[in-house]
Amino acid sequence: MIQKFLDYIAIERKYSQRTVEAYRDDLCDFFRFLGLGEETGNGKVPSVSQEMIQKAGEDDVKEWVLFLIENQHQSPRSVKRKLSALRSFYKYLLRLGIVRKDITWRIVSPKADKPLPVFFKTSEMKAAEDTLMTENAEKKECGDSEVSVFESVRDALIIEVLYQTGMRQAEMLGLRDSDWDLVQGQVRIFGKRRKERIVPIGESLISQIKDYLSLRSAAMPDYRSADRFFVKQSRNGETKALDKNTLYGIVRNRMGAVSTLKKHSPHVLRHTFATTMLDNGADIRTIQTLLGHASLSTTQVYTHTTFEQIKRVYMQTHPRAKGE
């Protein structure tokens, strides 16, 4: 039954692979805690029959939650996510008539403080841009290999695309050449559940994209086989679509060289995009649309970030702020 549910959310609900895997792990964790189902090995889903599922009750869910908090010391955020997976599963079972009641509906999720998103400073983004532009120019002047020059230009473009569009990591990895409209100055992005949105792009980014396309054709003539906009060369010289580990490594290395933040990831650049837009006068509804958020409440976390900045400056500069 668990596998049927996972197929349902992957195919019909169009959940991302990452979400499906998280739901799988959380559901398996719950039923293993109850001693139901047998491990199949090789990371596969345990076999849990309808009869086994029907044995589980509300008290079992309560005990599981207490076990996660008290024995495994999991954070409220993690427990809340696991409960969400279990709730979705039981709603699915109810619709199919496999269970008569939702054993999760009276379970209260632990409250979790929502951390404010971290973001790169404007000066750090400028430093990253300058560093990459200098590197690109030096490689071209020194006559480095086409692949080396291409990778340097690609890395710079990756940073700029994330910073100037706010797209998610998975959205970037899924980009195809046809998603860019350099004449109209826009990019088509397919977000969660394949929901489409259009984000405008500026002249500087268009120029970088054209440079990238030219170098990609020269350095990797078989790039079309990867069927993706961003590509890399494997160890055996084969052109492949950029993967999430390579993307994360590029952002971590490039931004880590200029930033004092502990975390350097594609998502931090997404936060940076939203915060920059808000700080420069964009309204929250526009930012919601650009980010592809289904709910405005998800976007409103950036207003808290800006307020914290204002509060910090006020406390540091106003002579009466500290009550002196």
C-alpha cells in the first residue's frame, strides 16, 4: 500500500522525487516503529498489508511522536514533517475505503519556530561577479582549453541565474534551451507539480546566456544528447546534464570564496533574490509570483527578514534605542 501511495503522489499529484523519497522514509519509519511489515532490503519499501495498516491506531501515532521527540531527540520541524506524510497517507487510504477513520486527525503537531532565511549581502554578490568575470577573462587570454573556459563561464552564469531569477535548484536542473526567450527577455520555469511561471530576465543575463551558448557549442558539440540547458563533461569526456551534487558544489565553492555565511547553497541564492527584490521596493505579491509560491504566507517570511535588518540598524544607531 505504501508503494501505491508513493506512485500516486509522484504520478498524479506530481510531487518532486525528493518529496516522494522523504514521504517514503517517514512512512516506513512509522510502520517499522510499530513492528509492522518486513524489511525488503536494498532500500525498498517494507511490505505492509491492508490488515497491518488497519491495526494501527491513534495511540500508536502518539507513541511514535513521543519516541521521535524524547528518544531520538528530533526537532519539532522534523516531527511535523513526518506527521504530515502520515496524514497524507491516511487521507489517501480514506478515499480508497481501506480505513474507516484517520488516526492522525486529532494529533497536534509540535510547534516549530520558523527560522529566518539567510542571504548573501549585496557586496558579496558583487564580489562573486567580479571574481568570476576576472577568472573568465584570464582563462580566455591565457588560451586555456575550451572546456575549462566553458566551465568557468557556466559557473558564473549559474550564480547569476539563481540570483536574478530566484529559481529553485530542481527548476534550474530541469531547464532546457527552449525555456529561454532571449528576444522577449524571459524564462519559462516549471516549478513544483510542473506548475509553469514566466520570469523576466535583464540584458546583462541575456548577454551571459549568449556567451554560454556559444562556448557550449564549441566545447561540447554533443550537448544536445544531455537534453538540458546546463551540462557538464564526465570523466570519460561524455556530455551529461548537470546534476544536483555538481550544482551544489559550484555554488558552495564560488560563494564560499566571497561570503562569511556558514551555508552556501542554491537555496540561499533564492533567498537572496527575494530579499533583494523586497529591499528595492518590490511588493510581496510580485515576489510570490516570481518565486512560484502557492501561498502568500510562505513569501511573507522575507518581510520578517527585512524587519530584523531595520530593527538591528535602529538598535545600533538610535541614541534612545537601548533605553540609555
